[in-house]
Amino acid sequence: MTLALASVALAVILIPAPAAAAPLERFFRVGAGQYAFTPASLRANPGDTITIELHSTDVTHGLYVDGYDVSAEAQPGQPAALTFIASRAGVFRLRCSVTCGTLHPFMLGRLVVGPNWTLARAAALAGLAVLAAPLTLRKAAE
Amino acid sequence: MRAETLARLLVLGLAAAAVGFPLAARQRPPLLHARLAEQGGWAPDVLRAEAGQPLTVRLTSDDVLHGFGVGRTDFEAVLVEPGKVTEVTLTFDQPGIYTYYCTVWCGLNHWRMRGVIEVRGSDVQAGAPTPPLYAQLGIDIDAPHPAETTPAERPNALAAPVVALEFSFDQYAAASPAQLWSSLGNQPGLENLTDAQRWDLVAALWARQTSPAALAEGETIFRQDCAACHGPQGAGDGLYADDLASAGQAAMQGLAGAPDMLMQSPPDWQDPAILLGASPALLQGKLLRGGMGTGMPMWGAIYTDEQLWHVVAYLYTLQMDYP
């Protein structure tokens, strides 16, 4: 039984993720106003070429993508664009990179690149642990 | 006895420090605080300097990101960041009053963030300054100026008939395209031109007064400083246009105490009757002076005359095609 559980856990860790869809060119028009990005959540697949056009709706704002270290800065009436290849999978924070007002630190968004396999695997492993707990406890009682 | 000497030395030392520290602090370059216009703008908003002597200023922001630029000089604007101190050194060759201003859109009243540098010097220029062109020509820049006739199609300078015609800068500045179009009809030798050809000729004459480089600079300035209210295509639909009509009025009352002052939305330059009815001197005057009560900033303190003429030349390309 322990062996079976251990092999399932190994499988969860080692089985590669299904092949990603063919890379696309993705274009997002993101509005930036005090103190939010609209839309605040962007989704892409790994390998996609992402272009974000930043439009400010009030004062000067910036957009910085955590993990990719790219940024753009838009003044009202002057949109700015940034292009990068989503080479890393995961969830990344978007931040305003210009001190734009009192709530500037809370002007956040997110970029989701691909399904979150790390989280899915972690959840599966946690589920396995929960299953395994009663089994090992019963064994210990015997 | 020894204790008394020590006590005397201590008192003397403290007294010297009390006088010396403030004196030493005054020797440091002044610290200029940038604040949102609603919070009072620049503090201090007047700096003094001597012509030919370097003026060092330390800059910091008390709230958001600002910029520091000095109008009508070659000084390259710097960013003023909260929590940081930026030091700049300015040298003015000519005495006069220079305007420093914020170069980053920091809030609705961004353009109200201005201060002046009074530069004193020995070589005071003689005589009164020349009045701006619109004043010399007696143009009322606040009066409506609709064009009586508008072209059926967009005038194109490249399609214009080739005619030998004297056309000076003064003629260009004084008349609107529509006025020139009417007067060209009475010109001997041009009677045979169709209406469309005459409009093309107007565009060609306008093109003579500018160059591609000048138009490019005019467009850059327009994108940077005008598009936020006037709209990217000059249709008067910029981001701030709505705010001007609503929040802007309240802001004006707070600042000037004039309750009757009405904020106006920017004009729609996609309407040929509005743009082609305006003479270059009128447009340059509006840029130079700004609109009293309209929310239009005064650009005369920021841009040189040459830069303002470049913007004017660019504006007409919204209605006419010329290289």
C-alpha cells in the first residue's frame, strides 16, 4: 500500500505537463487609472508573444511585470506599449511603476502564464498526504 | 575653578552651535519640494539667481512622481521622485524671469504646478518688450472665428497648381486659410482655378512656411502636452476634456475665487469650419497666452516662439495635407 502511494506521488511529481498550445501573438489593451488596471488579470500560454498597450486614464502610470523585469510608462494621451515572450510559466504580479498617488502601492494586477501545474501538483500531493495519513495511522495502531 | 571654566566653555560652545548650524544650513543649496498643485505646488515657488552664476537646486517630491523642467532654455528636464533628492545646476546667460514647471502628468491640475526663477543681471535690455503678433495685428483671440467657406475635400498641397506667388510669413500669419482662399479668388491670374484647386493652393502656401522636421517637432509637442485634453486627433475628446467641464470649474473657483468663470471643453478641430477659420497668429496667440478660464495653460513661458510656430503648423495638418 505504501509502495502504491509512493509511486502515485512520484508520478504526480514526474509526469510532464501536456504539450502547450501553439504560441500565439496576444495583444492586451490595459487601462491604468487611480488605482487599478483594467483588465487586472491577463492570461496567456507559455511561449506566447505578449504585447501590452498601456493607456493612462488620469495621471502618469507605469506597468511593471514581476519575474519578467519589463516595464512601460504611459502619460495621459500618450499610450505606451511593451512586448515580451512569455517564456516562464506561473502567475506574475503587475505593478504600477510610477508613484501615482496615495494608494499607489496597491495598484496591482496579474499575469497568468499557462495552467498552474506547480500548484496542481502541490494540491495533488497534499490530497495524497491526507489519504495516506489514516492508512499509516492504522498501520501504527496494529 | 576648573568646573567653572568647563561650564563657561560649554555655554560658549552651545551658543556658537546655535548660530553656526543655521548659518551652515543656509549655505547649502535650497531644497525645492514638489507637491501636487492641490497641495500647493512647488515650495518655494520663487528662486533667485544671478546671470552667469550657477544656481544649484536640490529637488524632492512630497507625494507622487513629478518632473522639473525650465521653460525657454536648453535644460533637460529631470524626474523628481518621492523619497529621493536630485541635485541640478542651472546657469542663465540672460537676466529675466524663467518659469519652472512639472513635466510629469501628476494630477488634474498638473499644469498649475509652476514657479519662477528671477535672474538678475547687469545688462538689462533696453526698451519695452515687443507685443506678441496677435496683439500687433489686433486679433481678438477669444472671439469665435468660424470659417465662411470650407473645402468639399481635404486640401492637398501636392495637388496644387504651380503658380508664382509671393507669400510672406506676415501674410501667412495674418489670415486664416478660409480668408486666404477667398482673397485668392480676386487675385489676377487665378480666376480660372476651381474651388478645390484654390484650396490645394492654400495648402501649398501653408507648406512653404514649414518643414518636415518642424512638423515632426510640432507633433511631438502636441502628443506630449496637448493630446491629453485636445484628443490624439484634435477632436477635443481627450481624457481630461470631461474633467475640465466638471471638476475643472471647481478647481478654478478654489484657485482664483471667480465663481462665474466657466470652463470650456476644447474645440473640435476635426470640424474644418473651426480650424480653417483660425489664422496662425490667432492659434499662436492662444498657445502663447493660454485660455483665461478655459483650463488651457499658458505656453509662452515654456516654449520658444519657434516651437510654438511648429505646433501651429502641425495643427493645420489635421485639416490639410502638406508634407
